[in-house]
Amino acid sequence: MSATVIRLSILNFLQFAVWGSYLVCLGQYLGPSGLGGDIAWFYSVQGLVSIFMPAIIGIIADKWIPAQKMLGLCHILAAVFMGCAWLYGSSHPTLEFAPFFALYTLSVAFYMPTIALANATAFKILKTDGSDPVKSFPPIRVLGTVGFIAAMWFVNCAYWHDGSFGFTISEANPMANFRFQYTHMQLLTCCVLGIVLGIFSFTLPKCTLAKESQSKSWSETLGLNAFKLFSNSRMAVFFLFSMLLGVALQITNGFATTFISSFKGMTEYATTFGANNATLLTSLSQISEAACILLIPFFLRRYGIKKVMLIAMLAWVLRFAFFGLGNPGSGLWLFILSMIVYGVAFDFFNVSGALFVEQETDDSVKSSAQGLFMLMTNGVGASVGTLIAGTIVNHYCSWQTVDGNSYMLGNWSTPWYIFAGYSLLVAILFAFMFKYRHIPVSDRQIKIAEAETLEIE
């Protein structure tokens, strides 16, 4: 394994560990702290800032500041604001929406662009090193998923209370309710990891800026020519469905652990392992994701982006349907199946989509194009979809106090079935509207092509 691959693997590990420290368990902290009815806003704001921030940061990284330095700067700023949110939460047991939401928003405004920027940085460094991103990137991206899982396990098990620190997964432990997944300490974890990653990013190999042309228009100078990709009907449809599918991702991020933890408010399931370790149980999704990433090169070569994305869409249908049918007791196996299919749902869409954009765009707009992909998925789609999902969930469920603890209880099955039906409709429309003819490439043809390339060199 080369030094470049090791460094990019560390980059991806930390990149997603930062996000994993709070993304899936934030609702478990917001609900008991008085902001349970506003959970959708905290997840939708990630989408709102993704409408413009990734594109802007991508333009800067293409034109003026090398991608690896821009990446480091964004992570440090995001960490500082998340640290301020932690300080506010530590002194306010009951949160006020405006100040806490403002600090959180500023943090995610600088973090969200780093997802696309980390991809663009990795692609540029791999190309400079003479590697093929389609072949080399998926194994590197696996470490990102491992980082996400590690952070989830840490906040699920770690507790801090009255100067006492330790780890537990047992609901019988008196410190169980002080685990990071339920408190503001998840924000501190995010802050520390972000600062470490920000500093590390400045040590990465230099990414070259796009070459300037003397005859460029203002649109080209500002990098807005990435939006010309919409003039290509195939890319326009691809971005449209990226937006529609982006809705599904934030639904599960925003409400999965809150849903699973809600079973603690039911006598039948109150002491089950799953209900008391929602973050740990949800991490099975990321374990599945790590395995599925390695399948992407094979599926893209053999079946092409259209079939790969259709597989992802159908996996989302199963993800939501299994949630609607399962429980942490006798139906725990359905929850586990939901976690397993998540790997296919996420990877076959997000990672394959990023690779497709990399292959289909010109070198001068690659960072901007990745930002545009992020805009459509974690931007427009996620923000609108999360607010709609929040409205649906709040209609069928509400925060209730049981034995002194707050849980979101109600008819959870109906929202999950609604989301499953939505994903199925998107899949059917995509099958008819996205025109893409893929020519399968056999492993033998790839080996012959690689041999011929070596002979020429």
C-alpha cells in the first residue's frame, strides 16, 4: 500500500468520523432537551446550506485555493462552531432554539462542502500519483465508513457525568442515560475530530488549480460553467433524480435512532438491547456500507450507472419497509435486514454517483461538478425532503414522558410505509426517464487494456 493511499485513507476515516459522531444520534439529544419538534429543521439545514456552500467552496478550490488547504480551513471552522454549540449545550439543560440552531447551522455550513471537497481532493491526488480513481477510490472510501462506524460506537458507549468517564452498553448501568448518544458530549466529540482533521488536511499533497484561459467569460472565471451540465439532458435527469433520492438519505439520518429509541417507552421493549443501543444497532448500516463499497467497481463495469442507481432505489424501499415491520424484540431481525440493505442503498447511489460525475465532467469543473452533485443530493433534496418527512412523523408521533424520560411515541409504521412508497415511485420514474446505454466490460478486457498500456509506456 502506497503512502498516498494510506494518507487518503486516514483523510476518509476522519472525514466521516466527524459526521458519524452526531449525525444519527442528534435527535436523541434534541428531544429530551426541548427541541424534539424541531428535529427536522436541524437535518434540513444541512440540505439548505448544501444548496450553495459546496458549489461556492468547490469554485474556490478549483480557481484560487488548493483543494487540500480549503478542506483543512473548512474543517477547522466547522469544528470551532460545533465546539461553541457544545459549550452552549453544557450550560443549558433546556435548549433555546435560536442560539443553538445558529451555532449548529454555522458548523454544518462549513462541514457539508467538505464531503464533495474530500472526494475532489482524493481524485486529484490519485491522478497526480498515476492511479485510476474508479479503481483506487472505493477501497479508500471504505475507511470513511469505518470512521463513521467507530465514531458511532464511541458515542453509543461512552459516558460522562460528574467527572466520571467510562463505557457501557448495558441499560442496567446507572450511567447508561449519560452516554454521549443522549447528551451534548457528542458535539464535543465532533469538534475534537474536526480540529484533528483540519490540521491533517494541510499536510496532504498539493492539489493543482485549474489552468486559466485568457479568453474566459465571467461565468467560467467564477466556475459557474459547472451549471452548464444541465444543458446535457442525461446529466440533467441524473441530477434531478439525485435530488429526489437525496430525500431518502436524510429521512433515515434524522429519524432512525429516534425511532428505535422510542421503544424504550414501551414496557414490552424497554429493556431490549436494540432499544437501548440505537446508535450501535444503526452502525450495522455502515458496516454493510463498508462491504458494499468494494462491489461498486464490479457493478459499474458490468451494469452501468443506471442499473446501479435502480438497485439503490429499490434498496431504499426495503430499508423503510423493514423499519415499518420490525421492532427491537421479536422483530429485531427485520431491523437488522434494514441495516444490511442500507449499504446498497447508500453506496450504490452516493459513491457511484460521485464516480459517474468524475468520469462525465471536464477537468476544469470537476470540483464544481462534485459540489453540484452535493447540492442536488444533500442540498435541495435533503432540505425539502426532511421538512416533509418531519411533518409526516410529527403528524403520527409526538414526544411523551414515560418514567421521567422523553420518547417519541405513536404510529411509526405509517411514516415508514409512506417513505417506502415514495422510493418505489422514484425508481419507476427513473427507469423510464434516464437514458443510458452501457457497454459491459469484462475482467479479461480490462486486463488486456492494462497490459497494452504498460507496453506502450
